[in-house]
Amino acid sequence: MSVWDDLPTEPAAEALRIPSPAPLVALAGLLRGGAERAVAPLRDATCRSFPVWAFDPEFSRALADLPDSALDGVAQEWLADASCAELDADAYELSTLLTDLRQALGERSDPAQQLFVLLEEKAL
């Protein structure tokens, strides 16, 4: 099991500006064929920390096994989801994000390592 100190200092992908966690749920549902329990809060925003959401191992496997030829299609389908209407990204950026995440999953030292999402609110 890895702890924060064991993780690399860089995130697996560039930050994505999302209006709510709904696009995360949409992506999980897209790759798993249903979003039930595919992504869920791991830590809430208590104690002045940022909320963390975790993707389940099935999602990580599905993304790690996604072929190059499917990345653009998944990005287009994800962007077409109603929950992504306010995303500050286009299909190319989403495809790049998926590629980066898939690469990070391929480089992990332990197959049990999962993807986690840190949600950070920024003042406008």
C-alpha cells in the first residue's frame, strides 16, 4: 500500500476545471458501463483539507486497458454527456487527459494502486 509520501510529486494529468463531481461519475459510468460505486468520495473537505474522490479498481483496469484507437471516441462520448456541459475543456484536452491517466496506470508499481482525484476550489 502506498501512502502520500510514496507518491511522485507530480499529478498524473493536468488539472481539469469541472463544475461538480458529476463529470467524474459520467466518466466512470462510461468506462465501466455503469457508475454505481465506480467513483465516490474518499475524504470530505473537513479539517481544512480538499475533498478526495477515488475511482474503483474496475475503472482503473478499464482505463489501463483502453486501446489508443478508443481514446478519442471515449473523450467525445464523455464530452457529450450532459454533466460535462460546463467543462472548460474540448475533446482533444479530454483525450490527452485520458492518455496521461492511462500512462500513469501503466507505470504504477503495484496493480492495486488506484486513481484518486483531488478537488480544489479556486477563488475567481
